[in-house]
Amino acid sequence: LYKQIHMKIVGLVAAKENSNRFPNKNIHMVNEVPMFMNSVQPMLNSNLVNDVYVITDSKFIKSYCDENGIGVIWRAKNATRDEDKLITILRYGYYNLDIEYDVVVSLMANCPGNQTSDIDNGINTMIKHKLKEVRGFGTDGVENGLMILDKEILQSNRDVSYYLGGVITNGKEIHYKKDLL
């Protein structure tokens, strides 16, 4: 379906340095890589995602991305607060890109388990049903870190979208170290 409708799609992973509940969470090793890479890699593997960037305030994450050829959008300390909503961070990242994209795919940095097929299925679901947003949910009905947004959502001042759809994915949101078990 995607091949019939050409869109520019960007992948954004928000990976902050600080985590109050699980210190160094986003760089904790999961599947032999820092946790945030479990969200970056599926987007890099997708044939539908044109470019991938990590939005971060972490020198470690920036360095890791630079060494591995992954785009970085730097969030200065004065542009970073723990209480920032994800949509605010995604807007910051989107508006710091040099080109305009039609769709933004976001996987939360603390959600390993999402697969490239989950992303592609979500993008195709969005296109097929003319949705403005698609989110990933586990079989238990709990949201698990995948968000696919039409640029209109980022360009508006709304926090809640309309024409929302969902797909079942294998991701798991990690808040505490015990959640990895």
C-alpha cells in the first residue's frame, strides 16, 4: 500500500539522559545494545522510513549515534525538562529537521520488542484507513511505545489527535529495572 502513496517518513526516538525511576535506563544494555537502540534499529531496518534521528540531551547517546551513523537532534539542557510530554519533544525534533516529512514514526527509547514489521504494519494501517495517528498496543491492550503521526498532528497545538487507529505489537514499556524481567 505504501508504495502506491509516496510519502516522506522520518523516525524519531526521544532518548533523554536522565531517568528518575531507573537511572541510565536508556543506555542500559538490552539485547547486547543500549536500550534506546532497540527502538532505533527497527526503524533503520524499515524500507518505509526514509530517515532516523535520535532526540537526546545525553553525550553518551550522541556519541554512540555519531559512531554508528545515526542522526542526532541535540536537546540543550535549557530545552529539556523531565515533565515534558513526548509530543512536545517530537515537535521539537520535527521542527529542527532541514526537510519536511509527511509522517513521523516514534518508538519510545524505553520500549524494546517492537519490530520493523510493527512499524510497517502501522504505516500501512494509517494509509489504508486515512488515519492521522496510529499507536501500538500489546495483546493486553496496554500502549507500548509505537506512535505514527501525520505531520498535521505535530503542526497543530493539539495533544490529542483524531482519526486514531491501533496495531498489536510486541513492544514492552520499561520504567523500572524489574520491568526487564
